[in-house]
Amino acid sequence: MANSYFQFKQFTVHQDRCAMKVTTDACLFAAWVAREIRTMKPEINKALDIGTGTGLLSLVLAQQLDVMIDAVEIDKVAAEQAAENIAASPWKKKINIIHGDINDLAITFPHKYDIIISNPPFYENELTSPANKKNIAHHDSGLILADLLTIIAAGLLMDGKFYLLLPYKRHEEINQLFDQEKITITKKIFVRPSENHGYSRFMIEAHLGKPAATITDEIATRNKKNEYTEVFTELLKDYYLYM
């Protein structure tokens, strides 16, 4: 059974009422996104977290960035727990938890965002067809990746960027969809649980602008001795208690 809470250096994430628990991949993704955004010029003002779950991604961004964050969660109980996690953190004035369906909220976005992030809980076992982009990746709420990209396009500023954590086994299918939607991936980081394992996830930075070369890299969480790698440690040292 997963722990009822996850203690970070500057905040605590309670998760007993959330289906999407804190995972190593989610922590890595959040830390990587925060680092990437810190290097952006000009400074960003507004960010959107789609499917916030426990609020983890928003909390990590808030720790590192002076930015206002709207965090949307469709599940009422999860949204309530995320709100409690935010309220108990040092950044409760920077994060706005919104309980609702992003499909509905996207129709009346009050403003566009500099940054959009999402760690969508895509089903891992459904069969897919490359000819049908609506089968590529299903979200627990009924949101599929093609629709998520449409929502991102509607809510992102022209010079904005978005970040997604995706299952590696759907890499080729997802590449096809991004090509169809004319979305430019600027960075792609392949993630493996350890140097002894193959890839399990990949993280992307993308935008809606003109095509550009894609920077690719990889990160292993642990080395062959089952210790955290230097890259992982550098990314997570501001968050994990025992680093």
C-alpha cells in the first residue's frame, strides 16, 4: 500500500484520497520542468497544471518560480486533497485549485498561459490503432491526448511552452500525433528506472510555433549499483529529504 503522505523538504503531499499517487517519475518530471522554466526569458507569469492530482507538480513549480498557477482536477475528492496540500504549504497564495473538467473550462479560459504542464494518467493496457489518433492515449476522465493537445493550443500563449510526461511504449504513436497536429517538440528526455533497464517514460518540452531541431537526452533514476544517479540527485536535491 502506498504511504498516506510523501514528505518533501519544504512541503508535504497527502495522497490517501487521490488515485494518482506521488511517483518517482512524477517527481523527476516536476523537478525537470521547474529547472527548464527557470532558464526561460522573458519571465513567466501564469502557468496551468492540467490534472493536478495531489498538487505535486504545482507545488514543485511554486517552490522554484514566482508564478501564479491554476491547477485543474476533475475528481472532486482529489481536488479537495490537493487544496489541503496547497493550503498547508508556503505557497498557498500562488496556487489556485480548480475542481472541474478541463474540456469545459477550456471553452472560457479567462486568459492564456505562459506555461502548461500535465502528467496525464493514461491507460497503459488499451489496444491502439496508429490510424486512429483518438485511441492513442486515454485519460481516466475521458480526456484523450488529441483533445489535450487541442486544449493546450487554445490556452497557450503564442510564445509559450508546454510540458508532458508520457509512456515510452507509445513513443512512435505519440510522435505521429504531434506531427499531425503540427506541434514542435523542442526537447525530449527519455527516462529509464535504472541503467539496467530500458526506457519507461519520456518527457517533452514543446511549443506551437515554427519547427525547430529537437534536443534529445536521457536520464536514469538509478545506476547499476541501485544508487541515485548524479543527474537525478542534482534535479531532486531541493525536494527529497535525504539528498
